[in-house]
Amino acid sequence: MSGRTSSPGWLDGISLEVRCLCIISFVSAMGFGIQSPAIPVFGQSLGMGSAMIGLIIASFPFARLLMAWPGGSLVNHLGEYRVLGGGLTLLALSSLGAGLAGSAQELLVFRGLCGVGSIFYSISAMSLMLRTTDASNRGRAAGLFMGAYYVGAVTGPAIGSLFVGMSVRLPFFIYGAATGAAAIVALVLLRHLRHRRSPQTAQAPASVGVAQALRLTSYRAALASNFAIGFAVYGVRVSVLPLFLLVVLQQPAKWIGIGLTVGALAQTLLLPKSGQWADAWGRKPTLILGLLLVLCSFLIILGGQSLTAYLIGMAAMGLGTAFCSTSAAAIAGDTADGRGGTVIATYQMSADLGMVVGPVLIGLIAQYQSYPIALACTAALLVLATLISLAMPGKRPQERHRE
């Protein structure tokens, strides 16, 4: 069907697989948010110090980063269906194990296994989402998939704070039950994908490798953008910017949560629309627009030096992140074209790496130099990512697909 539609509905051209993955994404993210507030309280109840609690919290993203490449290889060899089901099952069982943990060491092990299950699930889900969607609709699919995740991520902590008062172990059991239910949904509704490859993929060339993908300027731009967003938004925004608010702007701590909520809401509300625009306008303009918005958000906060500027900057950061995440994910999908689990894994690793490096590096600069210099360095990284993105081709996905 090649006719133009002036205003496609959110689900037009979105496969059954993607709709199922959106449900799973929401349930998984909400469950993760429910148990997040319980970790420090649970750690204290087991007699842990702050360092051990921090190590347990860090074990989840560290395991994700460590196992991303093996997860991508498994997707290439076993297919998305098996890795998706296995990842969700491991996530459910390890969450239940964490709830039953009787020592710091047990909780550390189970939280690490949760990270392994999480990265296996997320790589296979994103690979499946991008593979089962036509190139002209990948932006919208990515927007819906990520939008479902962020709705769950925003609502989860609020719900979780209610359960912590009942029992510090209960949120882990709820998370385990939620991901277990998601695993059943995936295994039942997606059982037609249980064969390693679909008929279309079976006739396709061999899997796209990372070395081959890195030759493409568009894929390099997606990696640079994802690293910069992980560094600035998912790293600096939640670590250094709150301290900037307290130390430099000298505002009450309540504005930390309000600012993060403003950014999260702006990002969540724009995600479905930003995906449509990534398909209609092309990947390059939406990616550059997103990076410029995130760059401007840091400049607004740095230049305004006021609570109003801080909140405006957080909102702009959320809007820019929505554009970047949908367009960069669509670029990764265009590159892999359903035949590159390690391509998707490397794309996700770039954001995880940014999340690890950003808070540490910018935190050190803020501590030993100043907060303005630290934020200026973050802005410089965003400028570099924007320049890399300017070099990518400007063709729309439909035009690339026909060539």
C-alpha cells in the first residue's frame, strides 16, 4: 500500500508483534519502578552500609553492559523469540530470588542476574520490534515501544513507594510476578516466531556485523547520539544536575523530583509523535533536532541560573530525548534490517556506557573545577554528537528502502 496518509493513526502499520511488545515493555518497566524504591530500604534491613547498597544498585546496569554483546550474539543464533522468553523468565526468577535474599551477597547475585535477564529481554525485544516493522514505520514503532516503557517507568516508583511500607520484600515479588506474566504473554502471543528465522529472514543475506555497520555514517551517528544521551540525560541529569540545583541555585530538594518529573512527562508525551515525524521527515533532521534541544537545555540551565530556567531546561531535555531516542533506534533498525543482533546490542551498549561514564567524569569535574565547567563539558559532547550526525545521509527511510 503506497498511498499517502496525511495523519496516520498511532497503530496504523504497527504489527501485532510490536503491539505485544509495547504491553510487555509497560509491564516490565512498571515492575522495575515498583521495586526500585525498595532496594535501599531492603539493604538497610539486612544491615548493609551505603557502599554495599550502592554496589547492589550498580550491579544491575553493570551486568547489562557486560552481557549486551553475548545477548546480541544469542539473538543472531537462537532468534528473538527464545532470547526474549528466556530473558523475561530469568528476570522473573531472579527478582523472586532477590525478594527471598537473606544476605547482601545473595541480593547482589540476584540483582546481577536481573541485569542479565533485562539486557537479554531488551535486545531481543528491540530487534524484534525493528525487524517486524516496515522501514517507513520504524520511527512510530520505536516511539510507541519506548512510550510504553516510560509510562511504566513513571508510574512504577509511585506505586512501589506504597508497597515498601507494607513489606520491603513485596516489591520484588510483584516485579517477579509482573515479568513472569510478561514472559507468558510473549511465549503465547509470539509463538509463531519460535522458529529461529522467519521466511523473509531465511531468504535474506547473512547477519549484519558490527564492523560492517560501523562503515555507515548513519550508524555511527546513532551510536554517538545514544552515547551522548546516555551520558547527558540518563547520567548527568540524575546525578550532577540535582547537585547543581542544590549547591549553585540553592533550591529546596523537592525541586529535584519535580524537575525530573517535568522532563519525563515531556519525553513520554512526545514519544509517539516524534516517531511519526522520524518516519515522515527522515532520521537525520529529527535526530539533529533532538540533539539541539538537549544541547539548548543545558545552555538554558547554565545561562539562566534560576529555578525557572532549570525547569524549562528539563522540559526541553525531555522533548529532545524523545526525538533522539526514536530516530536513533530507527537508524539502528535500518542498519540491522532484522539481521543484526550484535548491531542492536552495540547500539544499546552505547547508552549504557554513557550512563556509567557521565556521572563519574562530570561529577569529578564538578567537584574539582566547578559546576558550570562540568555542564559546559557535557554541552561540548552534545555538540560533537551533533556534528557527527550532520555527516549522515539525509534520505527518508522509504527512499533508502527502494534503493
